[in-house]
Amino acid sequence: MGEEREANFNWLWSQNLSEYEGLWVSVVDESIVAIHKRLKRVLEVTEKKHPGKRPFVLRVSRSELMTA
């Protein structure tokens, strides 16, 4: 994992993700960029807002919430 992606991963895990259960979340520059039930939509919105950036993307499931 690249340094920037690792920073986004660590930042995301420090957030309260309970409201995003079952949804896809993308993070760029330690900020949530898009949230949606469809991965394709999250990627489209992220690319539009941050062209060329590689986001950290995660589907928030109950197991992630229990380990956070």
C-alpha cells in the first residue's frame, strides 16, 4: 500500500463509520469524497471530483464496525 493510501486508510479507521454500514466509501487526501450503495457510482463521483487520484475505497460492513 502506498504512503498516501495508507494515510487515507488510517484516517478512515479513525472515523465513526456506523452511518455508512453497507455502503461504499471513497477517501482522497484524508477526506470522504463519495458514499453510495454502488461501487461504480462511488468511483465515478471520485474521478469527477479528483481526476487522476487513486482513492482508498472500502465497503463498510458490520465486521469492520466491530473491529474499529
